[in-house]
Amino acid sequence: MKILMTVSIMFLASAFSQAGERDIEHRYLAEKIADYGSAIERCEEKASSRDLPPSEVMDKLASLEPDMARGFLITSSAMAQRACEKPELTELAYTIGRLEGVDLSDKARAIIENTRPLIFGPGSWELERKYIELPESVKTDLMATGYFDEPFDDRRILRELD
């Protein structure tokens, strides 16, 4: 899903930057979309370059039921990624909000409508909801390790646990 979002954001930025150089709203929105796409890539690189958690953290994960460990890893990874991207995401959301009342071309309006679900779609809330539903003891214990505060590769950890 992360890769699909990155490709979609980069495609929108590329297509949008060619939409009409005369229109400052087009250029401004294209810049914000490109910045967000770069943030996604930066945070994914950060996640993929991190080492596995220390053995004591891996032991804590291994002691959980597999579905509980999987749920924690997937949801906390998505939330760490979102936190890493937050400055650029916030700026893009703010830009979209400010352009809502502006008389834009049909092309610009379509790009906003296609971008909005990528950044505010139900999938984002679903992951957070699943995290909220995890037992507090699991979240508190694992988050106290500090490892899960930064983007990490949940799939790599899951492979290691299997």
C-alpha cells in the first residue's frame, strides 16, 4: 500500500506540474504534492534502513499471540510512517483546504479530488482504529521500548518472528 501511495502521489505531482505553468495554484499544489511524495520516500527509506529491534523487544513480540503481534506491528508501523510524513502531509492538507474555495480549473479540481482519498482515505483511519483496539498493556509495554517511535519495517520483523 505504501508503494502504491508513493507512485500515485509522484504521478499526480508529475502530471500536475505539467498542467499549466501559468496558474500559480497549479504550481503551488504540485509543489506540495511533490514534497509529500518525497516525504513518503524519505520515511520508507528510514524504515528500511533500520536494524531489527533489540532481542528483548523481539522476545516481547514473540511472547504475544501471533495475531496480536502482527496487529501491533502493522498498525504501529503505519502510525510511525504517518508521524514521519506529518509536516509535509499537514502542509498538503492545509493547501488543499485553502484551495477549496478558490475558483480552480477542472483539471486542478480533479487533482485535488484524486489526492484527497490517498491522504485521507478510510484505510488510514482503519489502521488507527485497529491500533486503538489493541490492549493497552501490549501498546504500553512495546511503545515504552522506544523502538516503534520511528518508521520501521514491519514485514521484516514479522518474517524474523516466523
